Amino acid sequence: MALTATSKEPIRSAELFCYAIAMQSSEEKLVRALVTDEALQSLASSPDSSKEMLAQHRSSIEDIASRKHTSGQIEPDGSVHVTSADVKP
């Protein structure tokens, strides 16, 4: 079941070193996609902030989260984690 983007703004989690992006499943259930700071920094060609990298690459990050969700790579709490290993070419 693929995930789709929502219009909700990402939320920063300083204690988890990530951003949470709200996505929606085909059953209209909200799913958190957690994008690590390390993943965002691996996308940077310069020392841009994680927030800027998230804004710039949000669509491709959401695509990765959707593919992981569809393939069953879901955490016990129902979230999907996008890490640096997922965004490296």
C-alpha cells in the first residue's frame, strides 16, 4: 500500500535527530516517515541545514518512504524510517 504526501508541515524531533513527515496510506491512515539528520546531510553538496535539505528533497524522500512502506519495511510503531543508506545513490 503506497503512501501519499500530505500538506502537513514536517516536525523536528531534536531528541531523535530527525524530522517527522506525515503521510497517508491508501486506507487514509496517517503514517509517520522519520527522516534522519544524517540522511538529509548526505543529500547536501554544501553545509546547508537539514531543514533546507528536507524542503529541497521532500518529494524524493516521500517516494522512498512510500516504497519502504509498500515493501513492508515498517517499524513496530507503524512509522517508516528514511536513513542515509536509503538516500545514497
